[in-house]
Amino acid sequence: MKIAVTYADGQVYQHFGHAAQFKLYTVESGMILAPAVVDATASGAHSAMVSYLQRQGVNTVICGGIGGGAVSALAGAGIRLFAGATGSADQAVLALLAGKLVHNPEAAKGHCGGHH
């Protein structure tokens, strides 16, 4: 499994479409291997960001808020979404692996406010 978390200063960044970085976690047999912070700004628009994540082998995204277009793009790419996360990125991933991270659909409703 490969997990991407919107990332800033160790925390889950609160807007998928404006994230400057992702922290990528490769998980095998329940163990996190080689986490890496990558630049997201070069990927451009939401659809390009999702394509970038696909090329990285990501199958799960953890983020704060996210707009409808990005939700649709992730779903179309077969990438699972856990929106509404806050706090430490590492703790969010550990919660996911423990089965305790819950997707908040309210965090995925019109978050972008139509400005894209």
C-alpha cells in the first residue's frame, strides 16, 4: 500500500488542492517503510495532481478538506480517500493502519468554494 498525506511542517495540510507537499508512506505487512516528502506544486491542477499520485503508486490519500472535483478525480483513479484528518501526518497514517481513521464526508463537500 502507498499512502499520500497532504503535508506541511509535520501536520496534515488542510486543503488538498493547495498542498505544496505530500508525505508518501510505503506500507508492507503493516510496517511503514521509507517515508518521503515530495513536492506537489509541480503537478499543477487537481487532475494533474491525481495523475502524479497515480504515477507514484499511491492508492490512499489522507487530507484535511478537499473539493468535489478532486474527490471525483481520486475516485476515478481508484484512490481511496480519507478527508477531514487533522494533526500529525504520521499519527494519521498510524490511525489508518490501526483501522481508526474515519473519512469525514463533510470535509469533502465543496471545500474549494468554486474558486477553481
